[in-house]
Amino acid sequence: MADLSLRLFHDTELLPILIICAISILAVLAIFHFIKSKEMEEKRIPKSDLSFVTPSRKFAKYTKKDWQIICLIAIPYAIVSFWQLGTASLPTTTWQPSNSSGTQDVIFELTGDTNFSAIYTIYSDGDNSFNSDSLNGTNGMTLYGSNDAANWQQLSTLDVGSIYTYKITEGTWNYHYIKLTSAYLTNTLSEIGFRSADCNSFLPVKIYQDDYANSSYPATLMIDEQNLLQLHPTYLNEAYFDEIYHPRNAWEIANNHIMYATVHPLFGTNLIALSIKLFGMNTLAWRLPGVIAGILIVPLMYAIAKLIFQKRNLAAIAALLCACDFMHLTTSRIGTLEPFSVLFILAMFYFMIKYYYTNFFDTSFKKTLGILLASGIFMGIAISTKWTGCYSALGLALLLFSNLFRRMYEYFQAKKALQNSEELSDNEAHEALLIKDFFWKKFWCTILCCFFFFIVIPAAIYWLTYLPDRVWGNEAWSIANVWKQNMYMYNYHVNLKATHPYSSVWYMWIVDARPIWYSYSVDAQGISHSISCFSNPLLTWMGLIAFISTAVNLLMKRNKEAWIILVGYLSAFLPWLFITRCVFAYHFYPSSCFLILMVVYFLSKFIHTAKGKWFICIFLTAYVILFFAFLPATAGFGTTVPYIKSMEWFGSWYFG
């Protein structure tokens, strides 16, 4: 089927994906056809008798139709997300020097053919509870060849490479014995393999000499997983981009080891650590939590859009645009922190938007505080995942005080109306009196509670997320140590001078000018696998128009929906205008979710006309087609070099 799919779609995985997605859609339709649903009668919030009062919005309950739409979008997206995500097998048993000096020799013996064309090495984090110094991996390790185990010829000196990533040293050699000499106590090596001259297999190998065979780290650890070595490694069986950092930290947490270095908060890393603890140290395990977070974002986008627009069809469009956004898929399939961060940012906004539409004069005050508490908890989790949550927290503050200032306006208007009470009906006078008598009590109580909900509780969550982690070596957890760690993180980011060939800046993100290229490899069949991160171009290009339209509606009509969307978008986006260090396209991810809402807001202006509906259908169809067409560039699915090159629409796009 892979060959047929490649011929038809230039993608080895698209045909089976389309078939399974079609089956899942039919299954969802069949299941919901037989589910009986009773439409619940909703309690209506009384309309205010006072013209200056904005009553609470009535939030529609979810019906069978809502859940059907969510399943029809989220399940096919989940299929694509999980497809060819990673492998459950990765060399993990790791050798490290037992000699206190770090200089140690190990001699391997090739037991059959002695002609080999490459040396494969892959390393993992060593037992840094034994040695907590900086990890050198294979840096400085030297390999020698000999046919008599007495006279040695140098083959290669290895560099540090990247953790969990294959280092392949090509050559033409014929030696019976290979000696490996470590240079540092902090060297580690999980597996070494010698590729046959015909490049079709690894040669049988055994340990010939190991002076520390009875130690905790015998040399056999370097050749005990030969069956897991990959002749043609791809993203499926090795780390790429920032996976050399986050899964490593997660493995250290899972194994109660001293953490080598961490420059981000650790809640998201702890989620990856939990998966590693449950499923082992492999690419599938460390990518699994992000994929789950990405799947949850789709119904959450539906929920936020339904809150804002109060229309099922517009909520469905928002969920579809999210599910078929390139960046959403690519970022959830890599073992980094972004999908968790965005999930919790959207969750905290969901509850704050709900509060924004709620008036504490006509709604249970306890209920309004519960909504704020939920928003504060998710804000704490978002910031405990990545500091980008702090940017969006400013948006929460704007929406919170927008609501409170609106209530304050109603209070002063009520006082003014009561001065001319003879012009009010009995109901109006009664409502105005309630507003006058209870505003300040509810206002100050809300402010006091928000101090706890958005400062004390998030701070406690942030500090407590460090409890499972040994960031400070053998020192115990303390508030002082958490503070010291965060000052280190702050100084790291402020003083970072790194450069990257695929970095970009904010004005590139809004037009998809510079994708970040993550990975490229070729498998045993000569099929190319490329992964790049950028937005669906139809989202960003339509988003430029949508941004202008939304801003105009806010300025000219003071539209509440435009205000909410722009607050969410700009609070996540504007800080990047002032950050001068090396940044990438994926930093646009939180903003892109609100850009989706902006596009939906723009499309909503046309949805009631026949021509508008046709335009929306054409736009959404093209959007979905692009999503599937670009999977070889965004998800690593197999394709040909000509097809990869055909997707490089602009000179600044590069996919391998």
C-alpha cells in the first residue's frame, strides 16, 4: 500500500490514513445515529430591566450534535497525529567509564566478517547520580583498529554529537579488533555497531578486553542491544531538534537522577517523565503526551469558539482550522513543551472568557468566583510549563478588569438612575438598588479572591511542580532553591547569544516567510522523511485580512468578540517584538490559535449569504487539502525529493 500511496499522492502514508479516517468518520456517524439524545431545556438568565446593564450571557449546553462534530474533527486528527509517531525501541542501556580518571580502554572483537564501512554510535544520559558533572557523551572518544590486538591504527575521534541521535562515521576498514578509548569520566555510550561492507547489516561483535567487566558499567552495555540499531535511522528512532533537551530532562526525573540542566519550568517535562516511567525511554513514549495534548486542543478550540460566537457552525470551523494547521500537528508530534503550554493557555482563556460574559449582579457570586478560580489554576499550570504563559496572563488581566470596569460603570449608572427614581419602574428601581448596595462588596471580594487565584495559587503551583525533580543535585527542595533556579533560567534566556540557520522573527511568522526545518533523513528504501514547522499558509495569509477586519470592528463598533480575540492574540504575540535573542516559527503557536478565532470572526460576516457560504466552503476545502498535501514536509511521512522540493514555494522555505 505504501508504494501505491507514493505513486498516487507522493506520500507513503496518505492512502492508509485516508482510508482509516474515512472508516472512523463513518463509524462516528453510525454511532451517533443510534444514540438517543434528549434536548435539555435550558434555564434562561433574566434580561435586565435597566438599559445600561449588560446581563450574563446564556451559555448553550452541549448536545449530541456538538459531540458529533467534535468527534468527526478530533478523531481523524488523532489518527494523523499518532500515525508513524515513533518507535518503542531505542538503545538505552548505557556504558560509562568506571576508572576514576575517565581514561579507559575497551577492545571489541568482530567474530565473523571484518570488513566494515561505517561505525554507528548512539549515547544516552549516564548515571549522573554516580557522576553529576557535565555530560560529554562520545566527545573525545577515540577508535583504533588492529588485526593482532597489539599494533593499532587510529580510525576516528568522535565529537559530542547529539544525545539520542545516531553518529555515523563512514570509512573503509578491515580490522579484527577495534579499541575504544574514553577521554573523560563523563563519556557515555549506549550502543556501538559496525556496518558491513555491503551496507546491509551490522557485523557480529563481542567484548575482547574489558578491565572493568565486573563493575556497574561493563563494556557489554555497548553491544547488548544490537537488534535495536538502525541501519537507516529516521525521526522514528532518534531524537531531533529540541528533543535532545526535554526528553533527557524527563528521563532524569523518571529515574530520580540529578538534572543536568534545565532552562524551562518543569510541569510539562514531568508529564513527559510520567510517560517515560510508564512506557520506557523511547521516541514513542516521549512524544505521546504532546500528541494527547494536541488532540485535546481541538475540542477546546471548539469550546472557546462556541463561547465567543454562540454558533455551532462557527465553532466547527474553528476546530477544523486548528486540526488542519501545520504548526499544531508538527509541534504536538515532537517531544517539547509547546503543546502543553498552548493547551493550558487556551484552558485559562476559556474560563476567563466565560467570566467576561458573566455579570455578578445576576449570577451566583460563588459561581463567578469558581470560574475565576479555574482560570487561575490553569494559568498557574501554563506558567509552570513555559514562561510564555506569563505573556498570555496579561491578556487574562485585561479581560478580568474589562468585566469589573463594566460592572463599575453599571454601578455609577444605577446610582444616577436612583436619583431620579420616579422615572423608574418598580422592577428597575429594585434592580438599581441591588446594584448600588452590593457592588462594592462584590467588587472588593472579587479583587481579594483574584489576588489568591492569580498570584498565590499560581505561585504555589509553580513552586510545587519542582518537588519531583532533583534540579539542585543532592540539595533538598526549597523555595530559595526554586528562586535560585529561576534566576539562572532568566539569565540564560536574557544572555543567550545562540544563532540558528532556520531562526526567524515576528514579521516572518505572520506571512509564513521562514519555516524552521527540524529533520531530514532517508530510509532503507531511499524514501525521504522531512519535518518542518510553520503555519498553514492559508491561515496566516487570510489572517492578515482577518486581523485588519477584527481591529476595525473593535475600533468602530467596540465589538466584544473582537476585543476578546485581539487581547488573546496580542498578549501572546506582542512580547516577541521586543525579544532580540534567537527565536523560531514555533513561538507563534499560541498566537496562531487566536489567529484561527480571528479568521472565524472574519468568515462569520459572510456565512449568511449564498456567495459567502461558497467562499467559506472553497477556503476550508483548500485548507484541508493543503494540510494533507504537506504532511511529507510537516509530519515526516515518506516522499520523494522532487515532491519535497515542489513544496518549497518560496526561496526562504527549505524542507531538505
